[in-house]
Amino acid sequence: MYDRGIIIPGLIIFVLLVTFPIWYNHGVAGDVPKPELPKDSKKCVDSVNVMRSKHMQLLNEWRDEVLRTGDRAYFELEGKKYQKSLQNACITCHTSKKKFCDTCHEYASVTPYCWDCHLAPVESE
């Protein structure tokens, strides 16, 4: 305990450095993005909350079913048929990658690999 004069200020400096991002931003994260939804946004393959939280799992399931078992079958939801396809289901309504996909992906700091294989929708600007 002879180094009390060094240990206590060192611990204080450590705690300040570790907690700096929290108190610098006052505990507030950035504004949640508001992606541009299609005009008829009530006709998606699932509810808005499910699509926000689990769209990547759905797309991965579709990919696995289509590529591994060849199951490209349509599925019906509330009387509307959807094909298991990013380009033939999702992109038909969500036509702007920049205004829809990129706003949330940039906020979440994720880089999905969808566009490594799929063609990005043509931006109309």
C-alpha cells in the first residue's frame, strides 16, 4: 500500500477514460433513422417490427432454402403471394437502396453482403 498516491489517481483516470463516451454524449445515442417506406408499406411479408428485427434471418432462411434445396416456391400471406427472393419480393417495393437499406445499415454500422451477388436497385435520382 505504499503506492496509494499513484494507484488512486490512476484508477480515477482509468474510470474517466472508460466512461468518457457515455458522459460525453450524456447517455444519448444518435437519432434513429427513418427509412423511406414504400407507399403501400402495410403489404410486407411480415409486420414492421418483425422485419426490423429479423429481416436478415428471413433472408438467410430464403437463401438456404433456395440454394440448398431448390425450393423457390411462393408463399402466401394475407392473400398475397411472395416469391422467396430478395430481388423478386423485397426490391419490387423497396426500390431505393440508398433511402431504405443504407440508412439503417449505416446507423447500425453493418455491411451486409447482399449486394455481392444481387444487383442493387437502380436509384431514380
